[in-house]
Amino acid sequence: MIALLLESIEVTYMKKASALVSAGKLGWLLLVAMPAFAQQPAGSPETKVEPPQAELRMITVDASSDMGYFKSLRGVNSGPLPWTNKLGVDRPGGDVEVSDRTGFRSLGADASEGYRDANIDLVRIHDNYGPGDIYANFKGSHEMADGTILQDTLRNPLVMFPDLQANPATPASYNFGPTDRLVKSIYDIDAHPLFRLGASAGESSGVPDSFTTDADYDHYAEIAKHIVLHYNKGWNKGFRYGVKYWEVLNEPDGRFTPTKYYKLYGKLASAVKAADATALIGGPALMFTYQGPTYREDFLDYLRKNNLPLDFWSFHDYSIDSADPYCFVRISMDMRKLLDSYGFVKTQLILDEWNVLGVKPELLTMAARAAFTASAIIYMQDSPLDAQTYYMGPNLFGEDGKTPNKVGQALIALGRMKRTPVRLAVTGADTQGLAVQAGRSPDGTEINVLISNYEVPASLRGARSGGDKVAGFLNLLPRRELKYERNGGFDLKVTSLKPDQLYRIERYRIDDVWDYRLLSTATLKGRDATITEVLPPPAIELIVIKPAAK
């Protein structure tokens, strides 16, 4: 019955849209409450409620403009292969959650199909728990959905260098098999890796804090050198992938002795460049961006004084206690200013972990998390960022690896922009949550317009009553004063279309009711297209304009 009802609704939308287009204006109302359809008496006339104009945002897209090509910004953390072959128990709870509310739960499925659907093209090799790690000492356990307990020590043999005391020059010292499969899975989806040298989170190997002599650092650097040789130069039955990005450890601030990290960075930088002069070395994968000079100014000063390369600067942020998608732009501007002040003007800027955490779950529905993600990535186009890798990836595409949750659906909608990489001029968006991105295909035949409508929860707007130091130690970016208006939907006008071309318009939506799906289609001919629609936050709408089939 539900399936038949949905089919009837879609047919009604399509007929209605075509009639409105033929009248010269494309405007239809999406009734988002499914119970309203179910309760409507059979045969009763359909009532069309025009959205109040004062609640709509006027948006324009100039189809003839050319603002250059979009930055890709289609990255995630963790390769598509599962870190266990079993489904983990699902016990969400607390304020700190990953966006799909499963946290580190194993989904036991290959997410390659989901990655392809989202056109993911950069994957940070991190938190695969064994594969991708040089050496690790995992402890503890994870409960699986079938009731079994997975001992984390079983992950230790899956690392690339299981015996830290072995000879780095001996091929038999390495266990490349699990990582080879992981790296291959990344290239198989037409993506490239950002290779984090070190280990996944939650391990206790003591690297580098256990190092006491120069020989300890040199030994670890030799291991890293041979890993680069394996993947980029064919050493030890290896490959010639040309892996570009090599990152030194993960989140050293608050975890490692700073001077030991500085020294290890220098050793690994030299080792990576010795193995492949074209490789890029970077870090420090900051956990916190405003925690004083130790891993910022002092580290940069050390690099400058010792003439060490810093090809990219990586940092993390989770919009803690703000849930503001524009915060990443603000932080990246601060990071760019910091790097430039120390002379690292050519150093790339990579946000290689981000999400929204530290927010009570009831404040953000899954649709809100999806809109947060989409708005953040759209805003990053106008930031100093060169790349981003969202945290995480496999957990966004369901227990079968190909059924995305709403955040995964948002990435798929954003991935559609790969078809239309020429950026078009847009007016009407803001930096508070209503973000708009429009692109054209290189041959000029297709236009995609992505509108993400998000509101920061009211309790997270404005200055924090106790200041911006939380939990007694963590310095956060000050929250913004935000006021929302005219964001109940949009009145979109796409100008400078080809006047003699018959176009097909498709609308896709993600919100609290709808999963990412085709809602309606229509056709039009004319120089301009006007689309008027209610789109209350949180919601995402993708509008595709392309030639109609003859």
C-alpha cells in the first residue's frame, strides 16, 4: 500500500510540474509530511499552498558565467574495506558521536560501491586498525552483533612492520599484504590515498615517546623509507602508485612529547624525500587548533630553523559545542595566516579530520547532520583549504556498503558536482547555513545546482556563557551570533540558458522525511528557468538541468 501511494505521489508531482513549466514558471510545493497524504480522503481535490514570498530566499545562477573549476573536496577517512568481517554491536549514546551515530562500530562490509557513488577521490589511510599502520599495540576488545568478543590484539599482526626490532632493509620484516589490499581498494574506486605514517587511534606502541636514542629515530625512519619505496618505487614486490601525500603521525598534541615529535618529523621528512623526491611530506594532524604554541608556532619555528620541508599542514576540528558549518572556513583562515607568517606561503592546507561532535544527539537529526556536512563542504570552496577528508567514510554507506545514511546521501549529492566542475556565479546564499553551489559541465550541456539549508541549533548560537575554554583546558573558536530569515525555501532563477534548447529538470531531496531520491521531473524551453520551492531546514535539494531526450 505504501509503495502504491508513493508511486501515485510521484506521478502527481510530474504531471503538475509539467503543467507549471508549460505556463512559463517551474514552481511546485513538496508536501513533506507523509501522514498528510495518508489522511487525505480519496478523490478529494489537491490543495496547492503557495509559500509566503517573505520566507523564501531569492537565489540566482548565471549559466553563462565561468569562475574556474571547483576544488574537488571529495575526501574521507579510512579506506572502503571493513576493518572486521563482522557487524559490531550498536550502542550509540553520549555527546561525542560520529555523524552516523555508530561511532567506530564495524559494519563488516566493503563500502567501495558507496565511495564510487559519492565520487570520493581522496582517502586518508587512518583508523583501519592494522592495515595502513607501521606498527601498533592494540589492546581492549569490541563486542560484535552476534555476541562474540573481538580481541583487539588480533589486529596487531595486520600492521606493515609487526616486529619493531626487525631489520628495515630485509624484505621479510614486512607484512604488506593487508595494506596492499587496502591501498588497491582506494585506487580501484579511482581515488588516491593520503598515507598517514604511524598507527590508528587507540593503540599504545609508545612511538615516539619510547625512543631514547638517535638510533631509535633512524630505525623508524628507515621503515618509513622502505614503505614509500614499496608503494612508489616497486621495492619488495611493490608498486609504482606515486602516492603523493605522506603525513607524520596522527594528533601528536596532547599525546606525545613535543620535542620527540619534532625530531621524528625531521627524520621521516628526510626518509620520505630520499625514497621519492616528488612525494609531499606534512603534518602535524593537529587534534586541537588553538591550544597554544607547542605544535603551532614552536613547531613551525623548528622547521624553519632546521630547513625542513612542510609540503602540507594538516589539522582537525569537530565544531565542538557550536555545530557551525562555517567554522572550518574561519579556522582555515587562521591556519593560513599562521603559516604565511612563518614563511610557509606555498604549504598546502588540509583539513583531514572533521565532523560535528560534542553536541547532544537530540539537537541534530540525521538530516541536520547531512545538511551541516553539505553546507560545510560548499563553504570550503571559498576557504584557503586545498583538500579535506571527512571523518569517517565506510560507516556512511550502511551495513551492506551501498545503502547510504543521510550523511552518505549528502556526499553522493555533492559527488554529482563532478559532472559539472565549472563553477557558476551564484547570489543569494549566506554563511550561516544556507549554502548554494552551482556548476556547468565542460561541454555546457548540464547544470547542477545544490542547495543546502541548515540552522545551527538555537542553544548553540551566540557567545558561550562561561567563555570559550571548555572542560577546563580546551580552547574553542568563539561562537557566532546568528539570526535566520528568509530561509524557509528558495526562489531560484537560472539565467542565460540556451533559448532554443528543450531542457529536462530533475529535483532530488534529502530531509527528515525524504532520503536522497528523484522527486520530480519537468521540461522547459527558454532563456531563464525559475524554480520556487519550500525547503525548510534541515534539507538539501539538488536540481539537475540537462537537455531533454529527443
